[in-house]
Amino acid sequence: MSDRSESSITSGEDGKGRIEQIAEAALRLFARYGYKRTSMDDIAREAGVARATLYLHFKGKDDVFRAMLAGLGAQVETRCREALATPGPFAERLAALMAAHHGTAFSAFSAGEHLGELKAVMISIAGAELAAFEAIFIDLARQLFDGAAAQGEISIERSGLRLDTLIATIMRAAAGAKYGELPSCEDYLLRLREIASVFAAAVSRDGALRA
């Protein structure tokens, strides 16, 4: 009886908020224990909802994982747009964008040593959500580069790469900065800043850009 009442309230008045609550709880558990070791019962307990309520919104753990990634993407996009709106030299804005996207994602999953497993799960069951997440950086980085080039602040041609290749290379560098011994969040952000400095120098008109 209580589950039915809760489900009615959730679906009618607070469905979106309840889904976000569950997705945030799942993110904490996946980061801490990995995907395989996290059960639907674990997620329900962490979110503070009845098991029936969890299944009202999600068919299973795969659905929860996809919602978790989509929710993280929405948070990251907000941070990325805020980073681009902050005035400053191109190198600083690129570093801020990388920190908002790659840094936020790393911080969300770095509580445990499950990055490899979680990335594999993303590829296998959440391809669309992963592509949407990566598209956030691609689209906003394109806006950043195009805007700076239009203002005469940088010259994309100086890098010797097309813009889409340049952005893809930045993303690979950001991913590579996580490998080896797992860095702390602070160290990873420093690495991102160094990467931004290198790429900003590659398109600098005067060679003096620094993050």
C-alpha cells in the first residue's frame, strides 16, 4: 500500500526529481564498487527509495546506468557552458572547458579503482549516452576555437590540423592523462591544464599563450 502511494506521488509530482535522486545514488555506488558489484537493492537503499519505486522507473541496472550517465552529462554541460562564459585568454578558457568536462567526469568516478570497468560498460550498454557525453565537449570546444579564431586570437591553421582532428586529439590526450598510476583529482586537473597549454600554443598567433 505504501509503495503504491509513493509510486503515485513519484510518477505524478516528482518523477523527474526521483529519477535524478536514483541516478545520483547509482553514480556514487558505481564509482565506489563498480558496475558488477552494485545491485538494484543497493541502489534502492542508497537512494532511499522502495525497491518497487526503483522498478517503477527502471527495468533493470542497465537502465539505471544509462540514466546515471545522462544525468552526469547534464551537469557537465552546465559546467562547460559556465566555463566558456568566463572571460579570459584562450588558453585559460580551454583549460577551464577541459576541467569542466573531463575533470568533472574523472572526479565523479575516481572514488574507486573501477574506471576501466565502467568505461567498458559505457561502451557496451550506453553507447548513445556516451556519444552524447563526448559530443558536449566536441560541440563546445568547436565553439571556443571558432570564436577565438573569428576574434583573431588564434589561428587554427597554425596547428597543421583540421579543427575536428585537433579536438579529437585533445580528447585522446585527456583520456591518456588518466593512465598509469591513477592520479589524484588535483594531479589530473594539472595534467589537463598542461595539455590545454600545449594545444593553445599550437594555435597561438604569437607563441605566447599559456594556460
